[in-house]
Amino acid sequence: MSIKSKIDCPECGVPIHFESSLLLAGQAFSCSNPSCGVTISLTATDKEVVSDAFDKFEQMRNEATHQAGRYDA
């Protein structure tokens, strides 16, 4: 699953939009301010940490969805 998100550029504060699966695949994402030029990407070490975090998030989301379904019945 890919999560679309954004973070504020550390240089100018304008949002940098990214997709988790593409970020983990090594793609860099640029600040949407054309005069800024900042990009974000992950190092090999960061990829493992972020991938683990996304996996844990997905697991928690699935568990919450499953539990919510039990209460809706």
C-alpha cells in the first residue's frame, strides 16, 4: 500500500508531497516552490527504518479496521 503525504520543506516551509512506496523505492521528491530547489529522499539505512514504520502503521490500521467492523455488526 502506498500512502500519499506531505511534509513542510525544511528550507522554505512550502509542502513537499510524496508517496510512501515511491520514497521507499528510492525516488526523490522536490519542494513545490520553484525557487527553492530542496529535495527529499532516503538513504539505504533510512529505507529500512521507514519501511518498518509503514509496515507497523499498516498493521495497526488493519487491526483497527477489523475491530471497528466487529462493533458495526
